[in-house]
Amino acid sequence: MADAFIYDAIRTPRGKGKQGGSLYEVKPIDLVTNLLEEMKERLNLDTSKVEDLILACGEPVKEQGQNIAKAALVYSSWDDITTGAQLHRFCAGGLDAVNMAAAKVASGFEELVAAGGVESMSRLGIGASGGATGDPWVAMKSYFISQGLGADMIATMDGISREEVDAYAARSQHRAAQARDNGYFKSIVPVRDMNGVVVLEQDELIRAETTAEGLAKLKPAFQMFNDFGHGGVAKLKYPELENIECVHTAGNSSGIVDGAGLVLIGSEAAGKEQGLTPRARIVSCALVGSEPTIMLDGPVPATQKALKKAGLSVDDIDLFELNEAFASVVLRYQNRLGIPDEKINVNGGAIAMGHPIGATGAMILGTLLDELERRDLKRGLVTLCAGGGIGIATIIERV
Amino acid sequence: MGYIRLEKDADGIVELIFDQPGKTVNTMGLEYDEAMRAAVAELQGMVEAGGVTGIYLRSGKPNQFFAGGDIKEMLEMDLNPPADKKKEMYDGIMATKAPLRILETLGVPVAVGMNGPALGGGFEIALACHYRVAVKGIQMGLPEAMIGLMPGAGGVVRMTYLLGMQEAIGLISQGRRLKADKALEKGLVNALADDEADMHAQAKAWIKQNANTEGGVKQPWDSEGYNMPGGGPEEEANQGLTFFGPANVMVQTKNLMPAQNAIFACVVDSARVDFDTAQKVEGRYFLSLLLDQTARNMMTAFFVQMEALNRGASRPQGPEKFSCQKLGIIGAGQMGAGIATMAAQKGIEVVLKDISMENAERGKAYAEAYFDKGISKGKVTEEKKAEYMARILPSADYADLKGCELVIEAVFEDRKIKAAVTQETEAALDASAVFASNTSALPITELAQASSRAENFIGMHFFSPAEKMPLVEIIRGEKTSDETLAKAFDLAQQLGKTPIVVNDAPGFFTTRVIGKTVSQGAEMLEEGVNPVLIESAARDNGSPVGPLAAIDEISQETAYKNGQQAKADAEAQGKVWEDNAASRILDRMVNEFGRRGKVHGGGYYEYPEGGKKHMWPGLKEAYAPNGYTDMPYEDIKDRLVFSQCLEAVRAMEEGVVTNVGDGNIGSIMGIGFPAQTGGVFQAINAYGLKAFVARAKELQARYGDVFAVPALLEQRAESGELFL
């Protein structure tokens, strides 16, 4: 198997995902083309050599619909020879696009592939594209419940308290603010309008002033789902569960934002041909299915699988980047794998900066790579939980 | 004579008259299928030939419209037929639907007259008519869900297209029966009639009025511009229904009732496609229930056996029907007062006697509170309440019992007290009066020794609260006469209860059966099993309440006292009393931990104010200080159920219960045995006799002889003779 290298990883800043958010006025396709043009320019890329663009999206409908990857290529200045495909793996999509690109390159089928994701949650909110699990018969057969309640189940089952999830969330905010203020997020590319005027330069959801005490005042976001029947369904599946403690709020769950991420993956030869310097190598990738009612339990087995494939252990990883879908997901992950606070989400995460569903995986890969470079560390692992019970993990290594 | 007659009147209206030969009610089975297909084909020809003003569907049976599907036919169908047979069954379902579709699209006006109950298949026929007239007071609806089925002749689709998803789901999945006036409000009926003649007149008048409608008469869903009431599944307003609805169905049914799942899904699926495609969808869901064990269980218990019970299968045939005019009740506690409340409401004069007037008045106040609640809910009027209350005479004097045809004693479970009450009561009664002891466990034959007329002595075990619980367990003592049994049976029915009849033995039937599951709960708790799992196992079995919560409700203190009473009773009889897990735990709960029950502030559960009840953490300290015992969840579940089934078979072996239906219905309605199993005997049939025996033996090896297989069950398993 050939090596697959990361030649670049860039992202837009994340705008608040609602009307009034800075990126609300920007069409999803423009989030993508901003990055396509930037990547072409900064790498002086001969785009005719890029064979494919795989873009993940969580709500691939309407202006994000059909195949937004190919639409964006056609609309951009990239060469028409580059083809594109849209990918859906819920929250894991952005990273899965990267992994698929790496698989193409590693297999030798293709040499240079772009990958990433896009999500304008302000324009197409969660659920905009419907979904098979919304069908009553399917929901009943699948023990479908609200995802956030799955996070509350994790907290209840692991004995994680409201104080702990709030403390974690406050730390995410502080870490993100510090990283932003010190310019650690090198991969951010400002979003510009058609005239080149900057629309948004930095992540705008971060609240540096957040305190655990302040967070404690927020109402549990998923209590209503619990009380309206989903809690009962969870108990039918988990008889040992007496009641679910609803600890997750808007303050300790991932934020709703707009944004896009783009990564360029290629073989050694393809990079040399264009005079590109590889920033890192993809060491291993893993996907697993996990118990679907809790749904958010995939990162642990995915991490274990990726480590096993790479012949590595937890201690061999310098930094972990686990998407902060909900605070309990990170706390369970740390507990189960014995990962100290200093090695995980060191520059904050989605609780502070937001989680643009399809884009996040590609975005946080860049965040991790930036930090490995800044600290001059070797190895990092990116992982996310995703809808339906999916875990994904990717190990990278600087070269 | 055939099932269906077609008669054309002078106005050109063709009457389609249902009159199934040899039956008192019309049913939808193979005979109907053939007749309806032929009749509708003939109608098609008549309409094409011209001269048909319209069609009027009605019943040829007085006060009976159409009862629904032929359940006996369904019960005979193979549960696991080969694929080609399933295809045949599906085609059969579609063939049943076809004539109704033809009828509603002929173009001529089609009216129906409902002169009596229009339920299930009968109401499905009515829904396929353009205009529905019902005689005031009749009942209609789609009650299939109550026996584990769903409508399969277009009823789900037509109800959905007529009323919208929300209303259709509610009415069908709860199997709601509506009185004609309610049905009119909902739009299920177009007009009410005073009597049959008025019904015919109204239906025919409507046909004549609409005979010349341009473009023909159409159903709403076949008319241009039709929109589903309330909108389709994609509509914003329906997101709550489709998102939370499935979870609510699962929680309400513990996901144990396939019919409710199928009905919900079928309604939504039907709303996504056109009317004719929806018929196919409905046919497939319906077939899935025809092939479903739960449906078989429920049809067996709630249709076949329940009907037999109501008809008096366990009542002696000889004695004439008895109607109680004056009833005596001794003991004005919750039980006595509850029975008095029911009796007064059913038009029976009641003498409510206690040792003091104050106590008796308190019992009457209980009835008053009940009726006041009814008033606040709009179910009772002030006039009615006054009428009911006037029928209850509180008393502290045995002499007031004079003239009572039947007296129910509901005093403390103490033989001496009961004996004294028996004698003093009998002294005030006529020789023909029946004396019924309301005991949950004391042997009737022994109690009857205090009576001077043991043949008039019987046990009537009401369940608490008597005004709500639907069952009465009638216990026949050794000397109880047929006349006495018949009177007790008829009184129970008069009170609106379902009576089962059992023979005398300690604990009779229901008490000894439920005792087993309560014991298993206690044993597992003592063995260190996580109490949350014990309670969840009961829930997942389909029990309305777990064995621990049940004791909390009764209160540990009461259960403890009952146990002490039983112990004293046994010792007084010179019997050896052995303690058991339940008695040991109750002793500690009451005397060591002061956890005396829900009404005393908490038992196995804690009841935080404004919060959800949860297991008292002290249980873990007391019974699993070093961690819970690991026990397979299936074992926990099966211990709670198998213990009851096996005890029921023992009771049958001993001749306590002789009729399977009494056992099934008694277990479900009296002691909360999981309804979807069809009862304590049907659960064995459903599991498979041989498999049940094998599993019981496994449980016996692990958890003791309470799971030993009675010889009767061994024999049945060998011969394959089901408990029917």
C-alpha cells in the first residue's frame, strides 16, 4: 500500500448557524468555492491533476443538494477534469471523505484527491433532508431516540454529573478562545464575497467569558425528548436504566454553525510533480458501527481499531481530537481510554466553536495538524461519533 | 337463502341486504367474501344497464347491523404458512377489499343504514358508503386493536382519508367504540335516525336527492381538490406526531403489542401514497398481524374465551337469571364502600353496615367522593348522584339487612370475626338469602362452617379498588349450591364485573398465582439481583406493575400484617408456618428500615416530591452490599412469568380452576398478568408446550422446585394438547 500524504488542510471560520450569523448570507456552495480558490492559489495547484473531490454534507438537499462537490467545481475556476461526489456519513462525513481520498491514493487507483465537507446549518437546519429514521415503522423497529438523549444516557450510565459536563464545556470555551487569540488556528481561511471583501475572518461562536457557574443555569436541552417518550424507549432497550439524568444543555453540547473544510490528499509522486511539501501522512483509518440507541459510543471502538491497524497504543498518540458532540462523549472517551486532559481537544472543540455536521471531520483534522506542528509533535488521532451509531478515527503522523 | 339479497324498489333504489344464514349477527368471512363479490358484480351490471337510482346497504337482522370479522376462521389459520400460502392470504385480503372499492366508485349514490352495532368489518363496509345513517344509540367503530388485530378491509385507509392521521391513529389503535351521536360529531356518520323506518327513509331520501349528481357521487378522497384533513406526514403540524408518536406507542405498549405499531405505521404510510396504493399497504400490515402470535393470544382470550365467560360458560345452566334488588354489605371500608358505590350506580338498594354508624357513614362518603369525581369529569350529573346516594343506607344495625337477597361480607381477614359476622347476619336474613364472603385467601368451605346454611354460602373475591377493578373471582365452597353460585355470578354481572368461577383451596386461583411472582421478586431481591432489573423485567414481560412497586402500593405494612395474619391463622389451625423470602424482606422493611410503603413515605422506592420515584438506595446496602448478582435478564423475566403459569397448571391439576378461559381472563383482569400473552394458560400455548417444559426444567435446575413441571403439563406437552 502506498503512502497517502496530507498536502494541505484548510477551513472557513465558523459562523453562528442562524439568521443573524455572519455566514447566513453566504450560500453553501460559496463556502466551498472560497476554499477551492484559496487552495488553488496558495499551493499554486494545477487543478487538472486533482482527480476527484469528495464532499460530505449532513443535509444534502436544496441548495446543498444533489452533488454539491461537482457543482462547486464547475462553478469555481478548477479544471473541468476534476470530478466530484457528495458523501453522507452523518457527523463522520468530513473525516470519512478524507479517509476515502486516502484510500484511493493508498490503493494507487488515484494520485491526487481533494476531500472535505460543507454545512450551512443556518440555511438548512438539522432535519432539512428528512430521513429514513423519521418513518414511524423504522423508528419503532430501530428504537430510535433523540441523539442528545443518548448523550444524557452516557452521562447517567457512567455517573457523569452536571457539574462535570459543565466544567468540561467551560474549559473548551477557554481553550478555544486562547487558541484563537494566539493565532493557533492556522488553517482558517476568511470567507470573502464576490468582490473579495471579507465576510468572516474568525470563529464567532466562542464565548471566552463562559464559566461553569453560568452554564449551570441553562435548562437541560433534551428533557422534553425524555419526557415525551424517548426516555421510555431508551429504558426498554436498557432495563438497568431507571431514569435518565438530563445534564446536557445548549452550553455543553456542540454549537450550531456554518462552515466548510477542505483537505488535499496525494501520493508522494503527485506532490513532487507539483512541488508540494507533505505536512503529514495518514497512518490508519477506522470505521465501526456502535449501539444505535445511545448512538454516540463509536469513538472508543473506532480509536481502538485504528490503533490496532497501525500497531500503536494510546500512549503513542501525542494529541487527540475528539469532536465535542456532547461533553459526556468526551468524558466517557477519556475515562475508557485513560487519556489525560492535556492531550485531548487542547484548543477546544465544537462546544465552543460549533459543529457544522458534514464539515467538522475535515476541519478538526486541520486543527490537529496545526497544533502538532506548533508543538512539534509527531502523531495525532482524530475521531468522531455519528448518527445511527457510527464511530470513525484517523491517525496522522507528521513527516 | 344466500347471505346477501338485492331488492330493487319502485324508485329504482337497489337494497343490498346482509342476512347471514344461521347466524344472529352478520360476520365477515369466506361466506361474506363470496356473496359480496357476486352481489357487487351484479350491481355493476345493473348500474351499467341503467335504471338504478342508487344503492342502499342494510342488515336483514333486527337491531343487528354487522359484527365484524370471523374470528374463529382467523384462529384456524396456520401461523407459519409457506410463502405461496402467504401470497394466497394476501391476495385473499385484497379480494375482500375489492368489492368495497367498486361500490364506492360506481357513480351512483350509495347509502348505508346501521340499525345495530357496526363494528370492525361491518363498520369498514359502512365507511365505503357515501352516506351513513345510524339509529340513535348504536355503537360503531374499529375495535380490532383490542384483540391484537387491525382493520384489514380498508378501514384504516378510509378512516385516515376521512378524518386525518391524528384522529385515525387515536380511534383505531385504542379500538374506540363510539355511540352514534359521538360518531356524528366526528363526521363518521352523516345522520341519526329514531328507528329503523326513519333510517330507511332518510337513507333513501338522500339517495334520491343525489341521484343526478353531475359526474357521479364520489367519496371525498376521489373528489377533485381532496386534501387530507390535518395534512400529510410532511406537514409541519404533523412533525410532533410522527417524531414522538412511535415512541409513545412503544412506551404505552412496552413494545409488546404489534397491532398498535402496525396501525400507527399503516396510517402514516397510507397518508404518503394514493388511496389505492394505500389499500395494498394496509393489506400487508394486516397480513402481518394475521400471522402474529400476540394477535392469536388476544383473539383467544379477549374474544373467544371472554365471550364464553360473558355468556355464562361457568354458570350453572339450571337456575333462572337473578336480579338483585337489595344488597347488604358488611364492612364499610374501602372494599365494602367500593362495592356499595357500584351497586348503587347499577340501581341496587344497598345496606352498608359497619360496627358503628360513624364507620358506615364514612363508607357512604367514599361513594359520594367517587360520584363527585364523576361530576367533575362530566360523567355523572347532580341528579344521578342524588339518585345513587339515596340507594345507600348506612347502618350499624344487623336488623337493617332484612330483605337483602344477598349479603357480601368485607370485614377483616380473621376467621373469628368472619364467623361472628356470618352468624349475626344470617339471623337477620331470609332462609333463601345468599351470604358471600369477600376474602382473598381464607378457604370458603372452612368459613362456611360458621354458617347455618352452607349451601347459601359462597366466596366473592373482589379486587381493590372495587369500583375500578373489572374482575370478581367467585369461589364455590364444598357445599355451595348451584342456585347460590348462579346468584353470585349474576350479581357480579349486574355490577358490571366479569366473574370467573373457581373451586375452593387456599389462595383460590388468583391469589396463589400472583403470590408466586411476588415471591420470585422477593427471592431475587434477596439473592442480590439489581431491583431495577426485577422491575424492568416485569415491565418488559408486559405486567402493568412490578412485584416491588406492587408491594409499595399495598404498603409493606399491610403486606406484613397480612403475612402475620396468615401465620397466626396457620398456627391456629395447628399448621407449621415457614418463613420465606417475601416474609423475611417485609419483616426487615417494616421493623428494621421503617420502609412501610408508599403511603407511609416510601417502601422499596423513594418518592421525592416533584421528582420521579426511584429505587431506595438502602436496598443495595441491605441485599447487595458487595455488588449485584449477575443473572441473565431472560431468567429474571422468565422467573416472574413461569412461576405463575406453573402455579396455574397446578391449580388446574388440583381442580381449583376447570375452565381455561376463567384462568386466562382471571389472570389478566384480576392480577395484571401480561395481556399480550392471552393469560396464564395461553402464555404456555404461545411459548410452545414442549419448549415451555424444557425452559421450566432449566429454571428448576437453577432456581428451585417452584419451577418443577406438574404432571398435567408434562402430559399435555407430550400429547400436544393445548390449554384451550
